[in-house]
Amino acid sequence: MSDFSSTDKTDVTALPTESALPETTVVPGDVAPPDDAEATPFSDIFAEYQRTSNRRTGDEGRQILGTVVAVNAESVLVDIGFKSEGILPLIALPDGGTLCKVGDPLTVSVKGRDLDGYYELSLFRVVQPTDWSTLQKAFAEGTNVVGTVTAVVKGGLHIDVGVRAFLPASRSGTRDAAEMEKLVGQEILCRITKLDVAEEDVVLDRRVVTEEEALKVKGQRLAEIHEGAVVDGTVRSLTDYGAFVELGGIDGLLHVSDISWSRVGNVSDVLEAGQSLQVKVLKIDPESKRISLGLKQLQPHPWDAVAVTFAVGDRVRGTVTRTAEFGAFVEIAPGVEGLVHLSEMSWSKRIHKATEVLNVGDTVEAVILSIGVEERRISLGLKQALGDPWVDAAEKIRVGSVVEGPVASITKFGAFVQVSEGVQGLVHISEITAERRLNHPSDVLRVGEVVRAQVLEIDKEKRQLRLSMKQLVPTGLDEFLAEHKVGDAVTGRVVSIENDVAQVELGEGIFARCVLPAPAAETPAAPAASGAVDLSAFSSMLKSKWKSGDSPAAAKSSAETKAEVRVGQVRSFGIKTLDVTEKRVELVLEPVTTDRPLVR
């Protein structure tokens, strides 16, 4: 309470009313009224009483710690320990009184009393100067003075500090002309930067005072809060990286990553300027005095429920939040992200970049492959949600069946053919064509070209499929086997002879095997003709042929069959064996006739 004496605490309600006041009534402590007191209005007498009372008590400029007892649309009522409360306009408060509540402590100074008996209060500790000597002292000592804004003029403001002073707009502490207009009629605290008594020129600076006050308030507020505290604040401004929150004289940064457990793309989608909210103090930098705030920290962590909500094998739906070199992150619940690795994006092709399949903002379905609650990691499979194509392939594709599809890729050892979605088969370079030897598969194939191939082998465990294209292309040998039968006479060229076995070419790419007969013993030469016939020799020949049963014609045929077979000859053969399965042909040598000479 105030230490004023009882005579200082004069209650205005105890004063006599104007009608009850006798003509010669003298208020205690005041001088006697003049002879023309009857013509003096009571309001003037009362105002004079207030002024003399204040001068007598010495309340002006005194700093008092009061308590807010009421707040209305225009002012704040403060209990300052006197019989009457004090009134402070809302516009005098830095925040316009938005954060002022009943019960809050408030340091004020008494300026005087109004007609209703309330004390007029100010937030400033200094007394408004009334003469040049006071201004000179304040200028010399660098102390602050109180002035009243009277008008907005070109380049700044006119301030009444006992004399008219000028406050440049750049040093007014306002951001625009609209804020300057709001200062008109208000008391402000300034510092004199120029004083010329002769020219009656006074220049003020309010910005330096407000900055000092802000630092002081900031220091006081910093001392009041601590890391981990939950405080009330008001969103002052929004940026791309977060929001600045006013905490009652000091600002803190609420970073975009600490607004919500879910990823926030645009701060304005979640917060707006002027919004009131509770935040948690995450960190206070003692050097820079910066405060980091968190909003999501006041909400349950989404990973606390992951073990209950999700399980391996679950099919989930989510949104792609970001991509990386090794995969894409998908948010499957607010604040819960899973990684789809590049290797888990496609069954059929190798993915080099996540953007080949997914883009930020895409909604996808995936299968949970693993969950690490402690590490807060979830592995997702995109291709698993599409089903394993090898399961169907194993049921539909059989060895020997014919498949068709485009060439997906070409390597130096063969070509990969897209048999079905997620299933590729390899056609080795040796299985592409039988017509010629290839140096590279690209000699006859192109990526995207649709081809037909026969299934040679299926390995379900290794997910490998071996194909052949040449097996489906009819060859000259296939046509030969289809058009001939055992016993048919054919003509061929002897290309090689080894161990009485001749390799015979029957056509382009068609080769057969022929076992040559053993050479017969040489017959003695007939005696040279002479004038006399040797009947004994003729008789021996006849006898010999009779015993053997051979006629002279048969002897001639045998001699022709055993005629010498040489490489390069074109001879007549008969088909002895025709094996379609093994694609094998065996021949026998036919005799040489007299009417058809040997072709060498």
C-alpha cells in the first residue's frame, strides 16, 4: 500500500456537492476563494483542487507497482494502493492490452486525477518536461522524456514535450503511416537528439527507446521462461520455414518441422497470423537469446501406436512425401513414414531413380515388409502390392510352350523378352537364329520388337526363363525330313571322307552320313588278244562264274558300285535312315551306271 498520509488520500466522494457548498466554503489546504467565487464553476474549483492535491502529495512521476482489477474496451483499472484506483488507456500498452488480464501486476506512474476521482496513470517513470531547463537537463544526461503526439506532419510527428518538438518518421518506431496515425493523442517516451534553445528546435528519437525497452522486456521474459515450459502465445507472422510466436514481449520461432507430426508443406495451411496457441519451449540459446518452440511436442507421438496399428504383411495406402536416391518415403499415417526402396518398386525392370515410378504427392498402395519400432523404420514394397507375377507364370508357362512379347533389353550375350508383366525370359545369342553366326544380338533384334520364342527351361527359384527363337524357325533340314522317306533316291556331294564314312551335303545346311563299302579284290587282267584263242582260260572263267553263281552282268554291277569315291564327287545315294526327332539322315551308296558318267 501507499505510504501517503491520511491528508494526502483525500477522497473525492467526501467533497460537498455544488448545491450544498456554502458561498464561503474553503476546501482544506486550498486558499480562500476570491470575491467572485459565485461566478466560478464548480468543475474549475474541483480541477484546481486536484492539481493542488497532486502537487502537495508529490504523486506525479512516481513509480508504483499496481494490480489490474478490471479491463474494459478502452482502459485498464489498476489498484495502486490508494483509496481510488488508477486508469490506464489500453492504447498506452505495447500490445494494445490484448494480453492484459485481471490480477496481472503492472508498474505505472501517477499523472494526476480525472473528474471522476480516478488517478490518471502512465507506464513511464519520468515526468513530462514543462520548461527549457528540464529539457536541457534531459538532453545533457541522455534521459528519456515523455511527450504527447499532437499531429502527423510531412516526414514525421509533432510532439508536445512542454514545447513543440519534431520526431522523424524513421525514428518513430512505426512501420507505416497508418501506425503513425494511431499515435496521435498518445503519450510516448522519447530521447532528445537535438536541442537548440535559441531556435527553439527540438528533435526526438523514439526508436532507440522502444528498442531498449524491448531488450529489457525480452531479458525479463527470458528470465521467466525455461526449456520445457508450456506457454501461451500469439502467432505474429508466418514464413516459409515456420512462424514467429509472440510470448508476451518476446518472440520465439516455431519451425515448420515442429508444427505437426505430419509433414507440413505450407505453414499457412495450418496456422494464421493472430492465432492463439499453446507451445512448448524446446531450446533457449543463451548467446543469441533465440527461443525455439514446438507445437507437435504437446501431441502424442504417432510412433507410440505403430506396433498396435500395423503388422508385417499389411496392405497400406499412403502419400509420397519425398524422394531420395535410394527410394521414396510414403506417409501411411500422420507422422509415420515408410521407405519404398528402389529394388521393391518393380518386378520387371531395374529402377535407377524413384521418380521413374513415383512422384511427390502420389497416392500409392504398398505392403509392409518390416517394422522397426525402436529405430522408427518401416520398409514398404510397392511391387508386392501388385502380386508376384512368377506365381502365375509357373502355372501358365510350360517347357516347350510358345510365348510372345517385346524385346525389353539387349546385352552382348542375348536379349531379354517381356513374356508377361514382371516376367522376362532370356534368348541366348546362340538361340536367336540358326541361319548364321551372330556377333551381337542387335544384328537382328531391336528393343521393343515383338518376337515369338519357345520355352526351353524354367527355374522358379531363381526366377529365370530360358527361351529360343530359332527352334520356331523351319530349317532346310526340317523341310527335307518332311518331304522324304526311307528308300528315296537322292543326289549329294561328298564333302569329306574319314574312316570309310563320307559326309554328304544334300542341300544348303543339310548333311547326311554314308558308310562306304569295303574295296573288292582286284580281278586278274585278261590275256592280251592274239591270233589264237586260249580256250583253257575261257573254260576256267566259265567254271569260276558257275561255281560262284554270278553272271557276267552281276560282275559288272559290282565293279561299278565299288568304283572309287572321292571328295567333291556328286553321287547318287539312297536314304537308309530318316530320324525326325534327332534330325539325322543316313545314306547308302548307289551303283554307277554306264549311261551316267561320274561328275568330278
